[in-house]
Amino acid sequence: MSTELLIALIPALPLAGFLFAVLAGSRLDRVPSHGHDDHGDSHADDHGGHAGHGGDGHDSGETDDSAFRAVPSEEEQALSSPHAGHADDLANSNGADGVIPADMNDGLGQAGHVVEGGPRPSYRSWWVPTALVGIAWAFSMVVFANVVFGGHVYHVSVYEWIVSGDFQIEIAFLVDGLTAALLLVVSTVGLLVHVYSIGYMDGDRGLWRFFAYLNLFMFSMLLLILGDNFLMLYVGWEAVGLCSYALIGFWYKKPSAAGAAKKAFVVNRVGDFGFGLGIMMIWTMLGTLNFEEVFAGIGGLDPTAVTVIALLLFAGAVGKSAQFPLHVWLPDAMEGPTPVSALIHAATMVNAGVYMVARANPIFAESPVAMWVVAGIGVFTAIFAAAIALTQNDIKKVLAYSTVSQLAYMFFALGIGAWVAAIFHLVSHGFFKGLLFMGSGSIIHGASGEQDMRFMGGLRDRMTWTYRTMVVGALALAGIPLFAGFFSKDEILAESFNRGYYLFYAVGVIVAFMTAFYTFRMIFMTFHGAWRGPRDAWHHVHESAPTMVWPLIILAVPTALAGLLLGIPPEGGFIHTWLEEVFHTAEEAGAGILSGSIAAGEHHGFELFGIGGLLLVIGASVGVAGIWLAYRWYVLDPEAPGRFVVRMPFGLGPGMYAASLNKYYVDDLYGLVWARGGVLVGNALWWFDAKVVDGAVNGAGWVAQRFGGLLRRAQTGRVENYGLGMAAGLALVLIAYLVMRP
Amino acid sequence: MGLQGYLLVSAILFGIGAFGFMARRNAILMLISIELMLNAVNLSLVAFNAYGPPGSPAGAIFALLVMAVAAAEATVGLALVIAIIRTRKTAEVDQYADLKE
């Protein structure tokens, strides 16, 4: 088969899987329904006994209950009982009574987890979707190899989609180095998440629905990265948003999940509106949406127009990639099942914004203002989100803010013109964050649906493989040498230093330190120390099913090796040759704010015993320092964080802690301004409608009625009166005729 | 006596008819008043035909037409009036004011 055919088939396969799951899925799965009273454990695959380790070796925090300590109080413990319902799996269990509104609770749980000991469900609906994604993955790898190693660039035209006067859009695919990088991440993580979901979603009545959505997502995401024009990009962009909505709200009976889905959709609309306007503006100015034609013509436009286009496009990226000020949806999106968080909200969809800016690099390169905005928002969001991640207690929230922060790192790199470094970080982040999220799902599964790290601890002994793989992912995220994140993150920092953005560099280093700290805070709180959750839950702690563990192990390989393979030597690794073609023009244009003086390609190469080596050492040491601090505070001396907060100068500590814990009140501010403000505006408009608009309509009727009331008196019912009227009228006409006669 | 004489008679007849239509209360007498007015018009039509430009029978034909219409109108009108007199037991139109307002 020709590579062109393979490319066209790559998005078509998941689409077929989606159609299959929708049409046949519900008929293929046999899921026993069960009664309300049967109040078993949340997980069908719990190996209840698992008698290997005793549930001893831990006692919960009966000592000091400082709010800053990792040990929960009694009330918090009570709140965290597996049926309190803040955990993502729990609404799925029978114990969902407090979670699902009474009028929607049919006693079958959210989507109906099957009770332990009851009849086992039999699933067949995942076979075809997973197999098709597997084939798509294999095709992707062939295409990837051809592009990256063979140096080909493919243009595949499938058919003319829209022909309307001057407006002509083809369904056509463009595969170059940039698309290949995304293809690698999307199809690999996508396939592994499909396999992982088989284990994770086991026992869910909606399994076929889940796989249908996953396949639809894969189709949309592949369309997004493969399309060769802005309209296809936009279609994929909106479709992944739709799938994100559907999957965040997958357990739709849970109000928090339904609300989070709506929030994600609405917040994304804000950015997408700008994105849509940007695309329309491109078409109005250039008369084409084809990437290559647009990029060829962009240089001839008015610089202001280019800046406006770039900023509008970036608005879309800010929404989709959850950058400040539109970052609020991503942490809430963690209400969705964890495989969704791993696939959509960490490894693929949220990268769409980075991909789009990188793809549109010739546009951004023409506009220094837009580059400043991209870099500025990136740097700010990076430190902002990292500072929130420091104090979050929900394991998925930590990872969510980490994702926001790391995506911001990529925008920071894009904004300073370090295009290749940004994509390098995108690839390595896709792998290690996908790994970390799937690991967190495995933890949540093992800990009976618990998501609060304050009620975890000591899982290392029982979840060996989850622990090992997550440590690999954490080391990569923390930027420890030899792991993927080290090379990509260091490259961004080194580029920012080399190009003279010293302030940005300093912030980046601080963020790297914070990243290492919160990552290992998470690792230490979950895997080390003693179990702090309810005692009976400890008996259920177990390693997850093989379908969940194997994807972790497989993902750990690129997480450990991608940096070595792609990033050596630093700032000139293989990824640079691979992506050189894509960013050629942007680099030539000397994009970036100061880099006009330091023309990109010609800045001095990497020297191990020079600036480059020094930057590497700095990058590595902040990572190690962060881990060391997390170890001191969360393993050696759990009292330390509390003392640190109290001892901060000027008594700022508790306030800063509360601000970080409450996400700097951005959600509350938006709630106040947009939600409450929206209600106020709505009320005002309702008043206007009820009083003014309805008043005008009612007033017209009233006037007609009163006028008619006057006229009705003329109707006497007496024939002679009518006759008199007629005679009078006739007389009037006659008189008028006589008078007017010339 | 020329055209004016005929027209004078016609006007007087029409005036009597109009006055009768408005002043009378009896439905039958009102119908008769209407006939008077129609015939006044007929009279003026034939007078104009006789004294007008020769060779044009338009006035006479119109008079014939009015007669036919008057006959039809009288038939229908009388039928209605008789029907209403039968139900209301009175010919006084004052009593027929049910449809006022």
C-alpha cells in the first residue's frame, strides 16, 4: 500500500470504530443489572481478600492536625470514606446515593458498576474499536518512519469538500515533520489508553459508549493534526472539544461531572470564537485557507493585520491548551474517567493549541507583538499553575495544574522562537504526562476510588509496577538528567538564555524547581509513608489489572529514552534535523523578540564545558533540589511544611497557602463576574423584555381595544340610523363634488 | 314642459322616498320607500334618454335593468321582512336592534 493510502486510512479507521461501537456496541455487551440494596464494593475487579500484606503498619493521624499537614483530621477522614463521592470512580458504584440526585438515581449507580460477587459482565464491544486504533497506530508508525527517517513530506488530496465560488476547501492531508511528531504521540498514547480503558472501565455499563467516544476522539484528533488547511484544523478542533465534553461528562448523572463538562465546553467556546474569527480573517485577506498558500501570502499583508490574525488564532490556543485566563476548565475536566484525563486532557487534545501555533509559525514569526503575547502568557501561566499545583491535595488536580504549567512552558518556548524545543517538550510531555495520569488512575483504582492524597500513603508495597513506572514519569517531569523531560525542558531554558530572555529564563528555572517539588510531593504522599485512608480500604489496595499496568510499562520506555534518542546533543539533537524543514522560514525570519540580533541557526553550538553545560547543571540541580525538598517535607519531617508556612515573613504564609489551595480564586472571580454577572444581566434583560417589549405589545392591543370601545357606540342597531348615515354620507360626497368642481 | 319638469318630479319622488325610508318605523313601508326612490331614478333615466343625444338607448336599457334589480330586491327584501315579522310578531324596526354594539 502506498503511504498516501495509509495516511488517508489513519483517521478513517477510528471513525469506523466509532460507527461500529455506536451501532453494535450496546448489543455486544452483556452487563447484568442489579438491585439497589446490593451494596458491595465499588470495583468489580477488586480482589477483595488480597491477603498478602496485612493492613497494619499504619495508623492515621491522631497527632497534630495542622491544616498544612499531610495527615487528615477525623472529620476529613469521615468525609473521605469511599462513598463520599469526590472520587471519579465512586459515582459509578452502588454507593452513589449521595452523589446522584434522587430523581435520577435508578439504583444502578452512575453507569452501573457491577457488584463484586455478582454475575460478571461480558464485554465484546471494545474489540473492534481497539483493534482499529491498533491498526491506525501501525499505519502511523509507518508514516512516521517515512517522514522522519525518509525525509518525505506527504500531500494527500482525498476530495474537494466545499466548492462555493472562490471558497474552495479540499479534504487533504499534509504530513511533515511536525505532523509526524504529533502523530507519534497521539496514536501511541491513544492506543495505550484504549488498552488501559479495557481494565479501567471494566464493570461499567457504558463501556461501549466510552469506546465510541474514544474512537470519535481519535478520529477528530487525527483529522486535526493531519489536515492541510485551517478549516480541517478547525473542524478537528471543534470535534475534539465535543468529545472532550462528552467524556468529561461521561458519568453524566453526577452533577459535578456534568457541570465540569459544560464548563469545559463553554470556556473553550470563548477561545474558539477568537480562533474562528482568525480563520475568517485569513480567508478574507488571503482568499485561501490552505496552510502552504496562507504561509506564502502572509508576508505580503499589513503587519497590523498579521498581528490581529495571530492574536485571534492564539486566543483559540489559549482556550484549548488551558492557558491563563482560560485555564479554569482543565482542572475541572478531571471529573471525567482517568483514561480520558490521560489521553485528552494531558497527552493529546490540550496539545492542539501548541500544535496550531507551531503550525502557524510563519504567521506568528511575522508579528513580534504576537510572539511577546505568546511568550508572556506562557511564562505567566507556567509559574501561576505550578504555584497552584504545589498545594493541591487531589492527585488528579496536581497533575492537571502540572499539565497547564507544562503546556505553558511550550508556549513560552514558542513565543521566544524556540519552535523545535517546544515540539520536543510536547512529545516528551505527551508520553510522561500520559504515563503519570494512567498511573494516577491505577492508584485511584487500587485505593477504592480515593483521589485525595492525604488519605493515601504506603502504596509502594502493594502497587509495585505502578510505583516504578510513575517514578520514571515523575523523574521525567521533574527534569532529572537522562529522562525525557530533562532534555526538552533544558532545551527550552537554554534557548531562552541564549536568546537573551534572562527574566523568562529565571522564571523557567523557578518553575522547574516547583515542578520537581510538587511531582515528588505527589509521589511521596501516595507511595511512601503509611496508609492514611480508612483502614478497611487498605485491605482492598491491590495492583491493577494487566491491561492497566502494561500500558504504564510501555509508556515508561519512551519516557525514559525519548530524551536520549532525540535530544543529544542538547540544542542540536535528532529532533532538530527532523523538524528543521517545518520551522525553516520562521527561523530564517529571525522570529522572536530579541533574536533579530542573534540569528537563530548561527548562535554558537552547545559546549559541554561552556554556557550550555552550565545551564544543564543548573537545570538538573533545581530538579534534584525540588525532589530533595519534597523528600524532607513529606517523608522525613511531615511537620515541616506547616512550620514553613507559619514562619514565612510578615505572616504571609497562611494567606499564600490559602490562595494557592484555592487556585488564586480565579474560579471564584469568574463565578462572580461571569456567572453571577450573567445572572444580573439576564435579570436586567428579563425586566426589559417583560416590561418594555411585552409592554409595547400589550400597549398596542390596549390602544386598539380602547379605540374600538369608542367606535362600538356608533353601532345602534337601528336601521334608520344607518339609513341616515348613508344619506349624510351621500350628501357629503355631493357637497364635496359641488364645492371641488373646477 | 321639458327635461326640467321630469327631473323635478323625479327629485320630489326621490325626496319622498328618502324621507319615508328614514322616518317610517314599519319595515314594509320602508321597502315601499325604497321602491319609490328606485322609480325616481328610473324616471330621470328615461327622461335623459328622451332628451339626450339621439340614437342612444342607454338610458332606457338602464331603466329596464334597474327594474329587474328592483324586482329582485323587492322579492328578497319582502321575504326577509315577512320572515322577521313572523318571528318578532312586529313590523316595527325599532324592535330589531339586537345587533347593536
